[in-house]
Amino acid sequence: MKRFKTFITEGKYPMWSKVVVGGIVVKIRSLQNQIRSEDDIKKKLSLISQQNVLLSYISGLSVAVNSRDQKLLQKIKSGSMSIGKS
């Protein structure tokens, strides 16, 4: 895995997308630690669900940025306001 500093300095993608992905990765790691430490199966499944939502935003953002699809970018940006809220 790349270090965050290396990821940020690569010039291929817009800076805002790098910052957003970096923030999402931090949230995913936090959820992963919570999943590992949780004993309640229902709570684990809820945390995994939240983690999957964040992963889907990263995938969608990747497709939108690589294809330069402005409509998809707008949908992701508007939907990203609900990241981490359940």
C-alpha cells in the first residue's frame, strides 16, 4: 500500500479527490478496528455495511474521475454528505 504522502503528491488525479479518498480510507480503517473488537454479531454486520458503503463511494469516485463523467461526480458528491451516517 502506498503512503498517504506519496498518494497525495501524484499528479494524475484532482487534489480534492485525493483528500476525499484519504478521509474515506481513514474511516474504513476505523471501522475495521471496530469490527475486529466487536463481539455482537448484529453490530458487526452493521459496521461491515457501513464499510461497504464507503468502499462503494471510492469505487464510484474512481470511475467518475477516470471517465471524467460530470453527472456521476455530482451524484457522488451529493451522496457523500451521508457517508458514515446510519
